[in-house]
Amino acid sequence: MKLLKATNRNISLAAKLLKTNGLVAFPTETVYGLGANGLSAIAVAKIFEAKERPIFNPLILHVSSIEMLNSVADVNNSKIEKLITKFWPGPLTLVLPKKNIVPELVTAGLETVAVRMPNNKTALDLIEKLGKPIAAPSANLFGQLSPTKAIHVKQQLGNRIDLILDGGDCSVGVESTIVNILAEENLLLRPGGIAKEEIELEIGELIENNKSSTPNSPGQLKIHYAPTVPTYFFDEEKIKAQSNKKNGGLFFQDSKFDDYFSYVKILSTSGNLNEAASNLFSSLHYLENKNLDMIFVEPIELKGLGIAIMDRLTKAVNKYL
């Protein structure tokens, strides 16, 4: 495995690896993705193997142009076109009717495919140089913390993959919002980097739809995005009862009960939800690597990007309930 800066030369090298069914981790504005040629079932199978990801969990195809989108999916809905115009490139994934060119392994056998256009120059350049969509879930072991730095990828996947392109820290810090626009309703399949309210301003009400047992998009399982350290929501009595342990605390704006924590991370001292989202996974990675007995996390108000942050925290906590 090589870890290289995301220069033009190294992006070209990465594209060559993808053309020969290799695996390349690369930055997007949300998190680092583990990329493979999205039209090669052989390459896509390597993603599931490297991540230890169950094959019933679909992947997202990343495209660099509307022409590439039209090659893999049908776009025949004015609401979808409106969302593409408003939010692409950006952290919005659309679930669309797929075309036969898309391998069934990408879609877990479903008739729909999840597609997005990332708002990151390295990602877009890599897709362009490959000339095909890149299938890319987050570049981590399945169910563990998503990576927002190249070093996070190296720590989890190491020699399981061929190359990591280091493009610096991810600016958004949580995965994309996923929606499915149907004739009779608009479904929110996963909250993410674009707030639910922003999307509703464009197309009307979004109905939350979490098919955790049979997901039709990534990020719908009840347990996901979890540190390897037992993680719980903030509970004063439980924290005091565990005062003899080595604990870490993750807080939104300011810390509480500092005497009970060996390490503390603040998501945003100014209370900015965008900043909090961008710091979420890197803060959890920091605490995970401090040899702690427990991590306690503070709930965040369910508004704007707070919905996406709470989605990730809840799925992390669910692992240890």
C-alpha cells in the first residue's frame, strides 16, 4: 500500500490502478472513499472484501458529469433535476432507476442505484481520468468510524488496498444525504451533509425512511460508524459511577464535569453545526486512540446538520446498548 499526496501525477497513477481493478482510497468533501471501477464486478467485489462489508449493503457510484450520470441511471423527474441543479456537485446522493451497465453487486440486486457527484477536485479529477463512475463507500472497516483524514484510512485498511491519495482533511466531515424521489412521496434514506430543511425548500416534505433490515442505500443499518471503545450518550449518574475508569468526553460546544474525563473533545466552541459535523469523526478517532475504557457523547439538537450528527452518534451508541 502506498500513501501519496494527491498531485496530478499521483491521481493519474491512481486512475491506472482503478483501470486494472485495483482499490484506491481518495478524499471527497464528506469522508474518504474506498474506490473501485464501478462498472467492474471484479473490482467492486474487492471493496466488500477489504472492508468486510456485507454484500446486501449497496454502494454509491460517484460521477463527474451529467453525461456519466445518464450512462448509469434514468433521470426523468423534475424534482431530481432540480436537486441536481441546486446541490451538485455536493454531499447529496440520489437513488435512481439503474441501467443494465451497473453490476448487481453495486446495487445489492436492486433495480435502483445510488449516485452522487462529489464536490472535491481530487475526486472529480480521479473519476475523469478513469472515465467511468467510481463505486466508493467510506474507506474504513465495516461498521467502524468513517475516515476524514488519510491517516484514518491507513490505520484501518492498511495493506488491504493499493493506494491512498492524501488530499487533506474532509471539509464536510459526515457522509452525504441520501434521498429517493418517488411519484407519491420524497424519502430521506440517510441524513447527511446537506440539511433536510434545505432539500425541503426545493422539493417539499421529506419523509424519513430507514429500512435497516433490507437497506436500499448505504447508511441505513441501526449499528454503524462506531468507535471500538464502548460509547454511550452523556449520562451524569453513569459518568460519576464510572469515575474510576479512564473515560473520554465528546461535547458539542463546551465540556462538563471535566474532572471525570481523561480526554475531552469539543466539536465547535462557537456552536456552529457545520464545524461540528466536520470535526465529528476526527474527534471520535482521537478519543478512540487514547486507550480509554469508555467514551461519553453529548446529544445535539435535531435541527439542520444536527440531525446527521445525531444519526451517526446514535448508530455508534447502538453498538454498545
